[in-house]
Amino acid sequence: MKVLFVITSVPFAKDWNTINNLTRKLREKGHEVHIFFSGNGVYYLIRPEAHLLSEHCTKISFCSHSSHQRGIDTVPDWAESSSTYNLSKSLSDYQRVIVFN
């Protein structure tokens, strides 16, 4: 199964543990997991332990417009620049979409 997490909440909210644990468990069961950061969710790109998500995910991408608006110019190599437009075009590829806001 292909699962998409769309994350717009700040990385220091209560969602961190949930997201980290869910991605790990889904991957252990053989599912594909894609995380997309948008809005305040792009702050995950600068959270020190956020690289751990890349160990559990098939793909991590983020809205480049959101990161630019929030002054995040240095992007880690484990995340791919994208847009909400690209995300909307690929939504039908996923069997489950979970939004953290």
C-alpha cells in the first residue's frame, strides 16, 4: 500500500512522535511511505532529528514556496524540493492520505 502524510503542523508539536512511529511501523510492514511538508511543516527540514524520518520513508518532499516564505534556504539532502501543485497531481497514486495539521 502507498501512504502519503501531508504535514502542515510545526515540528515541535505533539505530532513528531506519532509521525516518526507511524512511518517506522508502516515501512516494517512493507508499505511505501511518502511525506510531504507544506506550510509550517517545512520547519521539519531544520529539526535536528528529522533525518530519522528519511530512514523510514520511501520519499520525502516539501513545498519550495513554503520553505522560501519561511526563510529556509538550506535544504537537507534527504528531502526533495516540490510544490503543492505536483502533490495534487500525484494524489491518486496513494491508497491512504493522512494529514497532520
